[in-house]
Amino acid sequence: MAVLLHPIANRLAAAAAALLLCACDGYPSEDTVPPNPFDIDNAQRLQALDALGAKAYRGERSRFALDAQCTLRVTRNGGPQRERFEQALAPGMHVGISFDKAERVFEVHLLSDSGPDARRLGLLLRSSAWMQAAQADLLVQLMIRDCAGIADLSAATVPPPPRTVPTAQIPPAPAATAARPMR
């Protein structure tokens, strides 16, 4: 009887292995190529930011929202305290990354401008990975860029003021002269 069980066990193991190999395509799901941040809209960038915020530093969680007027709302949980801030994104704003050596963490801040004396408007994200901080930086920079385009378009929809016609009479054009006959 033991002789009969050995071939059956081998066949079952081979069938299970074949079934497992057929069920996967050979590529892990984590290795999918992320979309190009330049080719997506702000709603998709917001989803990407939320995904980065979910993997933040030591259990901290950053959540992001953006309304139609381009006001960015950030809620950070899990750190020493719950923090919230909101800021309307405007042309000239910038994003900066700093490194806290004591905690060994990268911090991504929204800045008032790109100058050396730029004010920090709010902390967007903390991460132990440089790549996550750089991705958040790029996503927010593109959101600022696209929000600036929205502001420009809304200004363009306002009709220009009507042109006024001068009250002075425009002198008539000189009379045409007769053509000379050719000799």
C-alpha cells in the first residue's frame, strides 16, 4: 500500500505545482510601472500623494484633498499630534525637501516661493525614503503648475473692456489719382 501512495503523492504534488505556476504570470504586482506624473491630472496626482502618505514615516499618515479652487488640504495623523492645514496653491509657490539628521527622516514642505528666504507654509509628508519625498515633491510641483494654468484660464474668460471710439473725426483718405498713360 505504501508503494501505491508514493506515485499518487508525486502526481498530486506535480499537479499542485503546475496549478500554482499557471495561476501567476511571473511578475509581482508591486513591480507595475507607475504612471508618468506629467501625463496625469491633479485628481490622479492626489491619489498618488495619498498612496505615498499611507507609507509615511513610522506609522504617520498624510492625507490630501484638493478642491476646484486649488486649495490643498493636508491632514497628518500618527505623529506626536494630529496636524491639519490648508493652502491655496498659487503660481510661484515651491516645494522643498529637508533632512532631519537626528530622526533620519526627510520632510517635504510647501513653501511660499523658491527663494532662499521662503516661508514654510506647511508640512506635507515625512518619509525615511528619499524616493518617496522626491515623488511627493514632484507631484505637488505639478499640481501647483496646473493650478496656475487654471487661474490663467479663468482670467482669460473675462471679456476685455469694450473699445471706445474716439470722438474726433477721422479725416477722409486722399482721393485716388488717375494713372498716367504709358509712353
